[in-house]
Amino acid sequence: MTTTDNPPALQVWWASPDLAGPRHERLLNEVERGRLGRYRRPADRARFLTGVVLSRLALGELLGMPPERVPLVRECADCAGPHGKPRLPGGEVELSVSHSGDRVAVAAGGRAPLGVDVEGVHDLGGDHEELVRRVLGPEERAELLQLPPEERAHAFFTWWSRKEALLKAAGTGLHTPMTELRVSPPLPGRAPELLASGAAEVPVADASLSALYPGAGYVAALAVLGGGPVGAVEERDARELLDLSPAGARTA
């Protein structure tokens, strides 16, 4: 029997968009095939296909059923269209998907709402002040300016990934400004933490954040809301699920 003293591990599967191909399309349902066919850019098509296939394989493993039979639904909360956050109707297992560049992440496990986000780290560019003001509140912007210039881009996108993960877990997405959330600065030795949520519908006391390890050039975070203590986070190579090669697990 699982207790709060020994909560189950959450899984985060990592893949590159090119890992899924035509041979995996048989796992998609009719709605997913239709959406896949509407993508015109090969990169977008590859990311969507890999995210869907990996979601079905991960949930199939957790639920003990064939991946093509996993009852995923994607109904949008605003318009009921088939482009909402993927979920199981009964909420047996929580799921979250994110992708950026050549990283696709699928997080699954437990019943508490969760959100995963991965961001590519790049130069903030000439319009970085406007971008920073859309993501960071006044205290966070001051903390960013205290860092050496060469560390600011990595820190900024770390902040971004933590906030995006929290908003995904809360299910509010772009409806809530990121500046409503205040999270701990990404400093060595300091664990990620939600400090304040402003008008956002994210309960501070129930929010847990974990740093993830997507590889060089990327940052990522996992957020869980409620449900008691968060167990270990197992980050795994998706090639294991996609039958390309065996891989181990990293526990963070």
C-alpha cells in the first residue's frame, strides 16, 4: 500500500522529435490523425507525433493496457475543440507534454495535477526587456540584474520553465500572466519553489517544483499541485519505450 511517507515516483520521458515515425502512427486515434495531418511544417508534425506516441506508450505502461487503447481526450476547456491538454477522462493518471527545439518531454504519474515545461536557452536579443517584463515580476527582474551578464539567459529561461510548468499544472495556461507568479531565483544549491501566486489560481502551499535535466542548451521543470509529498522524479530516455534501444533512469 502506498503512503504519503513513500509516494510513487513520477516519470518524465525525454525524446527527440525524430524518434517517432510512420510506423508509430497506428497508435493514434482518429482525432489525433486528423490533427497530425493539419501540420504543414515537418518539424511541427514530428514534435506532435512524438508527443502523442510517447504519451500513449507511457500511459499504456502505467495502466497496463495497449497504447492504442489508452482513452486520451483533448477537449479544449474554452471551445471544446480537440486541441486541449491531453488527459484521461477518469483522471487515473496525470499527464503533461512539452516540447522545444529538439526536446520532447512527457510527464506522467499520480493523480495530482502536474505540468512539465522545457525551454531552449538562447540569447535574449535586442527586445529582451519587453520579454523579461512579460515573464518576471519586479523582484525577479532585480534578481536577474544582479547576476553576471553571461548567466542571465540561462536564469531567465529557468524562471520561465518553472512558471510555465506551474500554469500547466493549474490548467490556466496563457490566461494567467506569468508575472502573477513569483518563484525562487535559479541559484546553485537553492531548490525551486513557488513563493507567491498573486491573482493566479495556484495554491502556494500545495505547489511543488522539481528541476529537470533535459541536456545542454535547455532547461526544464516539473510542477505538481496538491496530492501530498512528491515522490522521486525518474527521468528516462524515450528510446526505451519506442523500442529503439534500452536506457536507464535518472532519479532527481
